[in-house]
Amino acid sequence: MGTVNLIECIVTWQGEGSDAGKRMLLCRFKKCNRVCKWCDTLVKMRVQQEASYELTHLQTIIDKHKCGLMITGGEPSFDDQYFFTKDLLEKLNYPYANVETNGHALKSLLDVVPRIKPVTFVYSPKFFTPVELDLEFAKTSKVYTDSRVIIKLVYQDTELIHQYLEYIEDLPGIHEKVFLMPEGTTKDKLIENAGITFDAAEKYRFGFSSRDHIIYGFV
């Protein structure tokens, strides 16, 4: 079946988004094309070394633990990780899967991964300048109509975030696909920022997602 290079491979739970609480085999890539200051895996990506994992071994884990597949990073669609992600999704059998992506090559993955596969693509937009925001407008409009895509956004009370939310709230059929999450890499910080995130979710009529892996410390 082949191999993939990962920095982490463990059975855990999904902590965010529409599949929160589901058992997952977490497969984490090292490289990322966009590093955010609030990234909760930045230290892991810096210090942990890649190892090669046989796909047959990963299938054995999924079968034994009756779990789904979570592909994260890093950025699963960046550089050679794109091809590893494609192999994981196409060659493994799983009851459900999540691909957590900043959208780098999301459109391409949507085009090549067979729709028969039970995959949710969890798109987390990243934009730090007005130019990048314009690019996210275009990227979101191209992928959000795909039934396999949800949007998971770390909320901050900034002008750029509000411009993005104001843009997407008028897209048809968007509201059940968007989850806002509080910013924070610790439990206390998440709780501190939860109030303004709930307020924003109510204002724009989007969902709220906790970040259970940080709150409960299971990853």
C-alpha cells in the first residue's frame, strides 16, 4: 500500500468542528505553508522528527480501534504531503475522515478524492493582510458549495475577521457549514475568549466549536 511520513500518529478524539468527540487515528504532518501565532501545534512541528509509517499498519490500527481518520498538520495539502494525504484518503478504509486544511490545495483534493469516500474537509482560512483576505474570498466561494466542506475559523475581534464573516454570511447555504472557535492555546485563554466568540456566532448566525483537545488535554 505504501508509506507516509508523519510526526505524530495516535488514536485520540476529534476536538473541534462537526465531528468533535469522535474517535480518530490522528495523522500529523510536519510542514506548513502558513504558521499562525495562535497555532496549538507549533512546538510539535518544530521539535518532532518525521517517521515513516506503513499504510497497512495504519489500516490495522483503524480496524482494531474502530475509529476514523484525522489528517492534520502542518498542512496536509502542502508540498509532498499533498500526495501522502491523497494516499491516506484513497488507500485506507475508514468509517469517516477529517482533513484539516488551511485551503492551500483544497480545490485540487476535492477534485481528485472520490466522493464515495466519507471525508469531511475542514477548511480553516488564514489571512493576515487585506490582500490575503481578498484571496480567501475567492477561495471560499470556490469550495464552500461542496457538501464535504465545512469552515472552521479561529475568531478574533479584528476588522479583517469581521470583513470575512460579513462576506460569507450572505453566501447561500453557508450557515450550517461554519464553526467559530475561541482563540487560545490554553484552557484559561479559551474560556476567556469564549464569550466574544459566542457573541460573534450569534451575530452572524454560525455555529460555535469548542477546542476540546486543549480544554481536556487529550492531545
